[in-house]
Amino acid sequence: MSYYDITWCVLTEIVGDFGFKEFANNGGIKPFLIGTTGYIGVVYFLIRALQGNTILMVNAGWDGISALIESIAAYIFLGERLDKFSQYLGILFIIIGLFLLNIPLKRKKEFKFPSFLK
């Protein structure tokens, strides 16, 4: 599975989240429009990501990439911090999970009954 569309989904989600956070705290039409535009982008890229993929993989990829990228963006641009070391460890587990999702599992050769037993 390609993470291209999921990554764009996450980036537009960040725009939406940051816009809606500003709107929630300070009001204003501009932050509301930024948030809404971000979430319109989310819908577009989610549809693209779902083409040819399972919901299970798209959702897992989106959750993981979103948690990672949005956490980094909130840390850098908004100055937000987590309270405990264990929370940062949780983000590390998300990264490990993303790698595990991309490891192709070797499938055992499918067992076939001998033709005389069919």
C-alpha cells in the first residue's frame, strides 16, 4: 500500500485541525474556513486512498501517520508538549506499528487436497 494519499490526507487534516483549534478558541470566519477547507481535503484524499485498498489498512496507516505527523507539527508549530515520558514512548510504538504494517508476511504455500480426495 502506498502512503502517498494517506500522507496528503493527514497534511490536510492538520490544516483543518489547526484552523478549527483557532476557531474554537478565538472565533472568526477565517479560521473556520481554513478548518473546513482542510477537512474537504481530507475527504478527497481519503477517497483516493481507499481506491484499491482495504479500510483496515487505510485506517491503520492514517491513524499512525496522523498521530506521528500531527504530533510533530503540534510540537513544533504550536509549542504543545506531552506530560509524561510514557506518552512519547507511545508515539514510538506508533512508529514501530507503521513499520510492522509494511512488512510483507511470507504466506505459507496453500494446502491443496490431492485430486483423488476431492
